[in-house]
Amino acid sequence: MDEEQVSKEEQARKISRELIAGGKVDGVLALLEIRDHVVPHLFTEEKELEGLSVSGRYPVAGVAERLLHRWEDGKIAVIARGCDERHLIELGKKKSVDLDRIRIIGLACTIAEAKSATACGLTRPRSRWAGASAT
């Protein structure tokens, strides 16, 4: 893992630790590193955060949506890349998630990821006018 990734992981853990310890959220939805891959995980205790990973990709917005539907009173933070952040905001507009129950911890893509559109399949966000169909 390069220095940029290590720094992002440290920052993500620090922010997550502060939110959990301060009681501002009940948990942080992020990626958990297990051996050689990552899976979505709801971190609810500070000691768990050592397993938090910012490498890898996973569509966490859908996981957050399902989690909040089942956990009616829960407040969570979500470590989200730009694409997941946009997805969460759209879900909020459609009233599929309550954005008042979510804190987004933004995670910028690395320079290499930004240069390579294959990471998310888009060179820039899709723009859609109201009422237009998706292309």
C-alpha cells in the first residue's frame, strides 16, 4: 500500500473513532480487510477500526440503504467515494434513505484511480435533466 493510501486510512480511522466515541453515530459503514480482500462492515466499536480499509471498492450506498431500512433508529457514518456519495444523495432525494441519519466521510480516489476511468466506468458524473431518460 502506498503512502497516500496509508494516510487516507489513518484519517478515516481517526474520524470514525471520533464519531463513535462521541456518540454521534452508532456505527461506521466501511470496508473491512479480511486476508486478501475487503467486505462491507459496520464498525460499532473503536477497537474494531484497525481492520478498516480504504483500498478496494464496493458499492456501499446500497448496503447503507438496506442497513437503515432494517435499523430504524440507527445513525451511521459511511466512508464513501464520490460515486457512492452521489448515490446516497440520489437515494435521499427519492426518500429511500433519510440523509439526516447518515454522515458521509468523503474518500477521494487516488491519482491513479482518477486517471483510470475503469475504476467506476465513468470519466465524469453522468448529467441528467429532470424528466430525461438515462442513457
